[in-house]
Amino acid sequence: MTPRHRTCVLALLFAILAVPASAQRQVPPPPLPDDWSHGTVLTALGGIGTDTSDPGLAAGGAIGWELAPRVAIEGSALWLDDAAGADGFNAALKVRAGLREAGVSPFVEGGVGLYHVSTTAGPETMPGFYSRRMVTAAKGATVTQSFTDPSFHIGAGINVFMSRHIALQPAVEAIIVTADSQSYTLTAFTIRVAYHFEDHPVTRSR
């Protein structure tokens, strides 16, 4: 891991740890009645994605539907700088469950999707999950090779309501890509900014 990558990882971890503490110091607005039931959420995210090699950037977004105060489903899209000379793109459908409906709340999530990788790199620079399926190009030739495989998602994080519409979500997620009885796991450390179109209680009213 290069010094620049180590700095990125440490900065992101510091931000993840600082968000809950910052939320505790803020004085929230008066609570709403406990009659909220469902809503629509738009999320943007950024962070770091890594496998067993050096980390790369991760960015994406999601749109979700809250079926209940603590349960939501969402469709997400995530781009990752997957490996040397490769870009990864993941589309997934996930279910999230939170411990509380307001304030600071831990959550867990899981889902399924498809992970697409496109690369011009040779097999020697790619993880074994991909290199064993790659075609070796002629010397001096550049060949673009692509793979699309099923993926499974397991994640956890902290949901911090900063206002009745805005929440921050430091999160970590494992993306397990599978093909031919083999698997390849990536980990994404992200900070998400979620906008709730409907008013959300910041603190419980009773």
C-alpha cells in the first residue's frame, strides 16, 4: 500500500469515527410526531474500495423506498477502481434494517446484484478470479476484456440524522463476486449522504 493510499484510508476512517461524535454535540430541532411510516430516499456516496491489493476510489448512488421506519429497500450503483488497469461497476438490490427510526442508529444490510469489470490489463496484473478466465493477447497488442458476474452484499453502518431530511451514513460493505464455484471479495468503506423527501423525526417524541 502506497503512502498516498494509506493517507486516504486513515482520513476516511477518521471521518467515519468523527460523524457520530459530531452528531451528539449538535442540538437537534424539535421532534416530529411518531406517525411517520414510509418515504423515498436519494443517496450519494464516496469512499475507498479494496480487495487484497492496494485500495482505489469508490463512488456511486442509490434510490430507496422505506417500507417502515426501520426497514428499507434500495437499488444502488457503485463504481470502483478495482485493480490495476481495471474499472468495476456494481448494480444491486438491497434490504436495510436499522435499530432505531431516528437519531443515531446502527444498521445492517444485505442484497444481490451484478458486478461488471472491464480491463485492458494482462492476466499477470489481475486477481486470479479473473486472470484464469482471460485470453492472453499477442505481444504488444491491447485487448479489452469484460466480465459480468453475480454478486452478494453484506454491510453495516451508522445512520445519523442531521436534520429532518438529511442523514449521514458511514458504512462498510463486503461485495462477494462469484463465478464457476469461485469467489472474489471486495470491501468498500464509504460515507453516504441520504436525502429523505418526507420529513423524518430526528428524535423520538415519546
